[in-house]
Amino acid sequence: MTATDIFPPNRTEALSRLQRFLPHAGRDYAAQRNYDRGAGQHTGVSTLSPYLRHRLLTEEEVLRAVLGRHSRSAAEKFVQEVFWRTYWKGWLEMRPAVWGGYRAGLDQAWDRVQTQSGLRAEWEAACLGRTGIDCFDVWARELAETGYLHNHTRMWFASIWVFTLRLPWELGADFFLRHLLDGDPASNTLSWRWVAGLQTRGKTYLARASNIRKYTEGRFDPKGLASEAPALDGPPHPPRMAPPAGDSFDPARPSVLLLHEDDLSPAWLFDRGLRPLATATLDATDGFSPLHPAPHLGAFKRGAFADVTQRWSDRLGPVTEGLRTPEDIGTWARDAGAEQIVTVYAPVGPTADILNRIDALPLRRLLRPFDAEAWPYATAGFFKFKDKIPTLLGAMAGIRAA
Ligand SMILES: Cc1cc2nc3c(=O)[nH]c(=O)nc-3n(C[C@H](O)[C@H](O)[C@H](O)COP(=O)(O)OP(=O)(O)OC[C@H]3O[C@@H](n4cnc5c(N)ncnc54)[C@H](O)[C@@H]3O)c2cc1C
């Protein structure tokens, strides 16, 4: 089975996964979510992340469905987890230099891999699952083969990478981004930073054998793990910028629609009057890593784009696939007769890096109301943000109050 057999890249699959998971999103989730029972057995969690990451399914849809079935108190844990993605995006949006810092650190680490044979051998062993730490090796292979890892396992894996194997954290974050179907600049970069003690200053995550034994139900009992996790050193957080406001657009002006992998649910744009002359899909893969990503990432993204353009074919006009550069986007939009390019606001990451360089025509980035409401609250830690969840749910019409 390939990763895209396990995670077929379409909305129908996302919806049926949501339906299957719904009965378990309440107290079952709170009790089961930390157990990793192995590849193909991730029944305690939703496995919705590849779909949420690309918004083949939106956070609002998931929250509505879950809170339509469970009380807020029963679903509290699951709802909070859904908002972790939102929180990380908002945090990075207000400190975009942290993404640039990660990319610069990655380039330096990659230079060292190319010039230091010892480091190269250790890095290769970790990526290929040949370290001799049995759980770690199984997880490296599970990630490479399935494009997914359980959350608890991501924490253990990152901790072993940084504190036992003592490899540069950026190379681990890159290994994840090259293989995860849900690979996300904000959740991934900031979670790795959190494990390493760079995000919540001085607070690290230490993977302990007893914890691994318990939550893998005895499948693993690793020996030789680091017994302490001293925080890595790094620059202070950059000053916080204002959250983005997003643009408006004039539906009367000739427009084209640029679809990208950060948001593949365009219905709300049509509700706002967008009638595109043509549509293109943006391929931002090159900006994820200096190395080639796993083939399943391209397959998932192509499948997801095909799914969305097919479902909305009567609204999109002619579709051009896989534009990669600002210049190509400008040429395509002009040739289509457009006066403006409309797109959903993309959070910090490879897509936004390309959008930031489009100058051929006015680019109108429409900020999804869910993001506009939530991101400004990501000023400090998650615990402060969490207090705003009732307000954010209240802003979503139709959410059950109890
Ligand atoms: C080192 C590390 C790297 C990570 N990299 C990524 C990444 O690149 N992309 C990514 O989407 N998530 C990442 N996560 C977060 C989390 O592990 C995944 O979102 C989660 O495992 C997805 O599986 P699920 O859908 O079955 O989760 P569930 O437990 O069913 O949670 C439901 C949804 O809540 C959100 N969510 C849950 N936990 C988190 C979390 N800790 N942070 C952010 N959102 C969360 C996801 O959208 C998820 O689909 C990372 C975590 C760690 C520790």
C-alpha cells in the first residue's frame, strides 16, 4: 500500500474519515489519543490532518460536526487539538522571521552534512531507520512509507533526534516536511522548536523509555535514550508583528483564481461574488526543502488539486495546473485577460513566499474569516490562546452552546 492508498487525496475520503471518527471524538479521544498502536492501528485519533492541512476539509466543518454530536465538555480535548493548528499558524504569522531562521539554519546544517562525513552517516542512518534504536527505526520507516506519524510518536521521534542522536533539529524538521502528508510550516517548525526548548524558552521534551513502553502498549522498550534534555540555544523570538488584515476584491473586475495547497475549499470565494475567467493551481513544492520530497507528497497534492478542480469545474473556467513561479503566474493571469488575481491568504511558508513576489497584477489575498478571528489571539503561549476558544466557537454561527 502506498501513502496515497492509505490517505486517498479527495474530499469524499476526508468526509468519510470524519464520519467514522465522530462517535470517538468525545471522551474516547481524551482517553485514547496518546496511544500509538502502530501503522494501520491509529484508531484513537482522527487521522484527518492531511485533509485539514490542505483544507480539503476545514477546521470549521470538523468543529461543527464534532460539537453537533458531543457536548463541549466531552469534546474539549479534541476541540483544543484542532485549535493547536490554528494557534501555530497565528503565532508564526506574527513572527514570520522564525520561518526564515529555520530555512537559514537548515541550509547551514545541510552544508555540514555535505562536508562532514560523520554527520552525514548519522543523518542517513536516522532517515533510513538504521540507528539501532528499534522504535525510532520503525517510526522512520513508517513515516517514509505512510506519510503519517501519531502525535505522541512525533514528540518521541523529535526528542530522540535532538537529545539522543544529537542531530541538528532543522534536519529532523526537514525529514518530516519531506515525508509528512500533513507537512505544515507552522505546526512542524514550531513543534520541533518546542521539543528542542527554543519555542517555550528553556522547556524541552524528553522521550522516556517508560512513557514509550506505556503508550505503545509494550511494543517498544528502548534502551540508551538520553536521560536529560538541555534546551538548545537560539536567538530570542523576533518582535511580534500585527496580524494580517487580508484584502478585499472587486467582483466586477475581471479576475482569475489562484488555488494553492494551503486552502482547497474555495466555496466562500464564490459566495463573495468571484467569477473567475480562469483558474490555476500553484505548485510550491520547491520551497519545502533543499532536497527532493518523497514522491507521495507530489501524488497527494496533484490528487487533491484534481479533486477540487473537478468538483468545482463549472465555476473555475479553464484550469492551468502546477504554476511554480511568480513570473509564470503573472503571464498566465494577463493572458487570461485578468485585472486582478484572487487567492486565499496563505500563511507563512512556501506558498506565501511565492505569492509575496507576484507583481505583474494586483494580488487580492482574501483572509478566511476563521483565520482572521483566531490568529490575532496567538500573542503568547497556547494556554492564553485556549481561553479564547469559547469566543472563537461563538463566532461560528450554529455551534451548540452547551
Ligand atoms: C515534532 C512534531 C512535528 C509536527 N509536524 C506537524 C506537521 O508538519 N503538520 C501537522 O499538521 N501537524 C504536525 N504536528 C502536530 C500533530 O502531531 C499532528 O497534527 C497530528 O498528529 C495529526 O494527526 P491526527 O489528524 O490523527 O490528529 P488528531 O489527534 O486526530 O487531532 C485532530 C486535528 O487537530 C490538529 N492537531 C492535533 N494535534 C496537533 C498539534 N500538536 N499541533 C497542531 N495541530 C494539531 C490537526 O489538525 C489534527 O488533524 C507535529 C507535532 C510534532 C510533535
